[in-house]
Amino acid sequence: MMDHRWLADLFSRLAALEHAGIAPRQAFSSLAQGVPRHEQAALESAARWCGRGVSVAKSVARAGLVGPLDARVLDAAEVSGRLETAYRDLAARHTAADSRRRRLRGKLLLPGFILVLAALVKPFPAFFVGELSLGGYLRASLGLLVVIFGGLWLLMVLIRRLRETNLGLFIGQWLLSWPLLGQLLIRRQRTLYLEALAMLFDSGVPLVDALGTAALTVPPGRLQEAFRQLHAQVEAGATLEQAFGACSYIRLHSRLLVRSAEVSGTLGDGLGRIARTEREELESFENELATWLPRVAYLLVAAWMATGILGGGALTTMPADL
């Protein structure tokens, strides 16, 4: 599957072409012009599948353009004749996801720069007084950065590869028990679930099917199992309010909104409001963390730099030839 920025642009263009009355096959063929080779191959594949009479949802899924959630939304929208609306909703979803990712990267830039600066400054006193050669200084500074950033890269690769393994599931459940990180992960997974549920239901997917598909957007573990149980309860005849009430991961505020929406017959709007509220509160929580965590990181890096400078003797020892 492509990244969020590329998908946001793709769905925006597909919405414009759908609005102009361009058939899906011609739409994908035109979008394949003038793009990088791997993107061109995927778009041309989607065009070929559409040309064989395959639905848009299955075509883009077989071409590797989208994930299961996007494909399910497109499938329901195509059946209900709301394909253009689905394109625009998916474009907005991926635009928001890309914006969140960019904000996170932006907040990590300054701590990363401070870390690089600290790695370069800490061994400098020893180099200045002649205790380290140039090669030793480079090993102590650049070598440390290679170890740190290389270790982070390896950690991310391991997380991706272990995600669906038993060890990965165990680690994921263990992290949920951490006081602050666990709270953040639970909020994120609940928000993903409720956003998927709202989007699927708004696209015309029946509630029972939407609950089952939305549960799969959450990583395997306690939360996914809880949402699967919620789906099973509704499938057995319970109202959504009753199922929400039996799920410990759904907040009281969401239950009350669902009760009101079910009574008034506006469940789609109610689910949309719940998803927006969850997203706003999650972003507020993340912004709080983003405000304080870099400050802690700066203090740790500053203390680390100070020990290197003071311990190196640069303030008390000068080269003999000065």
C-alpha cells in the first residue's frame, strides 16, 4: 500500500474524475501517465482489472494501492452509488493522517538536532587537549550517532516484522500495561476503531459488517478482542448502546451519544461525532506529551553534555604548548 500523502492525492484526483463522469478504467489509465514506475505499474494494473469488469474496490486492492479498510469503504460506496463521496472522504482521511505524521516528524527534528550536537560536543574537550586523535574523535562522535540512529532503524524494522508474531503480540500487550505509553496506545487504537466504524457506516456498510471490519483495524490483542466481542453482541441482537456499555474500552460519553443517536435515528451522525471527539482528545493528549517529552530530552542531553565537558578537563587543563 502507498503512503498517506500519495493516497490523499490519488483519491482527490479520482473524485474529480468521477465528478467529470470519467469511467474508472480511463481514470486509472490517465493517472498512470507521468508518475514513477512502481506507481505507474500499480495504476495500470487497477485499470486492467477495471477493464475486465472487476469492481473498483477489488481492482485497487488487487493492484496493491489500498488496504482492506479503504477497499471495504469503496466496495460499499460503489454499491450505493456514492463513489465520489467515498473518494473525497478517503482523501480527507489520508490527508489528516499525513498531517499528523508530518507534525510528529517536525516535533522530533529539534530533539534530534540537539542529540547530534551533543554527540559532536561531548568528546571535543578530550580531542582539544590531545587525549583523542582525529580518528578517535570521529569514532566517539559520528560512531555514536551511527549506533543510535542505526539502532532506531533496526528497532523499527523489528517492530514491523514482529508485529504479527506471537512475540510481537506479547510485547504489544505488555506495552499496554505501561502507565503513560499504555494510555496513549489505548487511546490511539480506540480512535482508529471508532473512525473506521464511522466511515464504514457512513459509506453504506451495514452496522454489523462495519463493526466486524472496524475491529480488524486494531492490532491483535486485548482491544481487538474486546471490539470483536462488541461485534458479536450486536450480531446476536443487542443494540449498539448495549454493546458499547459492555465494552470497558468504550467511554461513557460515547455510550450516551450512541443512545441519543439510536433514539433519534441519526446513528451515522452520532458515530461521526464520537470519532471526531476521540480524535480531538487524542491529539490534545499527544500535544501535551509533545510539549513535555522534548523538554525532558533536552535536560537529559544537556546533563550528558555537561558531564562530558566537565569530565574532560577542558576547563582546567590546557595544552602544554600554549
